[in-house]
Amino acid sequence: MSSNISPQEYDQFKLFLEQACGIVLGEGKQYLITSRLTRLLRDEGMATIAELLSAIQRNSPRHLRDSVIDAMTTNETSWFRDRIPFECLEKSVFPEMEQDGKRQCRIWSSACSSGQEPYTISITASEYTKAVITSGFNHAQIVATDISASMLLEAKRAEYDESILGRGLSAERKQQFFKANGERWQVVDDIKRRVSFREQNLLSSYDALGKFDIIFCRNVLIYFSPERKSDILNRMAKSLNPGGYLFLGASETITGYSDAFKMVRSPQGVFYRRKD
Ligand SMILES: C[S@@+](CC[C@H](N)C(=O)[O-])C[C@H]1O[C@@H](n2cnc3c(N)ncnc32)[C@H](O)[C@@H]1O
């Protein structure tokens, strides 16, 4: 691939990416396009970014758009990422919901990447119900979505390398919630059965997903423009039941983007609740 991207091509590519998935490429990020798309261009037998742009505009081949989005998104994730949201779930949110008389809840993991986030939520729900003997809170249903079909495939497979398991998972949890499958480790059925996966672009309507009690929207809004952040957060508020909870990534905030939530400072850390 020619590493020369003209200013016009760069602008056109930025526009395509922002409109297709919300990701804003800042100034001077031409190298990101080169490094992330070289392989795709080679596989498609294309030589330049101009050729790619024109193929995307013609929508031919049809899979190309998705492949470009796939290549340009960051899929970085880990087990119990940032720890605090899962402690908040176990120590504050689940007990509070139970006190309110709820016996089950629907949770949306809205940019689930390769599955670590929804399976971590499922492990947390499992640990909570086992630890609290008197708990009648016995059913958490987790809907995990992502824009990337390849990430969703990996997430559904629920099978991980040792090195991936090492990122955030304790030896005890590995023994309890995974079973060996050759060189790899498979999430046990008890954890898998709570989680269902589907493709969802955060820029599109959420109506078909139904209502949730808790939404995880972590480490994805950072890539979007302020307008997109506001729009997504306000639409997520509508997808929550009254008083429903929202978790953002450690470096993300609601301040300045949505008035639909109030901040909750629990002993474990910060999360948000939909205003009624
Ligand atoms: C950095 S990962 C975050 C994974 C997980 N939430 C976490 O915090 O570990 C970001 C994910 O957002 C997804 N993504 C990017 N743009 C999206 C969009 N417009 N709609 C849905 N998912 C998107 C990517 O495919 C990627 O899997």
C-alpha cells in the first residue's frame, strides 16, 4: 500500500469512518490508516487508499465497509477491567436492586469486544448469588453487543488462550469458571448461559433491544465526538428502566454530555443512575 494519503483522501476517509461508526480520527493520524489497513488492502488486491475509498463508495465488494470498520476499531479489553465497576455491581447495585424487590435484571454490555466484559459481569452475578445465601436474586440476563462481527464471533466462541486469561483473571476464578480444552480455556456453561450476543452499531436505534436495568458502555465513547456522546448517552437513558444504572470507562464521564443521569458515589467507586 502506498503510504501517501492526500489531504482530500484523508478527509474523505475521516468522514466515512465518523458516519459509519462514530470514530473520530484526529489530525495527523494518516499512519493509523496505513498501519491498520495494509493487510486488508493486500487481501483485497488494492494498492492505494484512493482505490479503497472508491470501492467503499460503490459499496463493492459489500463486505469491505465492515472490514474497514473492523480494522479501524480498537478491541482492547480484559477480565474485570478497572475492577471498580464489578465491585460496585456486587457490593452496591445488586444488593440495592434486591432491596427494591427485584429478582432478576437485564444488563447490556454495549461494546463487548471479544467477550471479557459480559462474561465478567456473568461471573460477578454468579459470585454474588453464591455469596449471599439469602439472595433471591437469581437471574441476570446479559445482552452483549458490538459493531464488529469478528469480535462477536470470538466472544460467542468463549474460548481463550492462557495469555488472554492472564489479563485480569485470578487463578481461583480460572479454576472455577473455565475448563481446559487442549491449549485453550472454555468459559463454563453456567457463566455462558446468561449471555446472548448480537450485532449493534451504537449510532443506530436501540429500540429492538428492549429495556435494561444496567448498561455498561465502557471505553468506546472516548473515540466519539461530543455530539455523538450526548446522543448515545441520552438514548441509553431511554433504554434504561427508571432508576437504572450506567457504567462508563475509567477515563469517561457524563459531565457536559447528558442531564439524564445523576452520579452515585458508592464506597467502591462512581457510577450513574437514570433520573426518574
Ligand atoms: C476498546 S473496546 C472496549 C471493550 C469493553 N467495553 C471494555 O471496556 O473492555 C471498544 C469496542 O467498541 C466497539 N465499537 C466501536 N465503535 C462502535 C460502534 N459504533 N458501535 C458499537 N460498537 C463499537 C469496537 O468494535 C470494540 O470492540
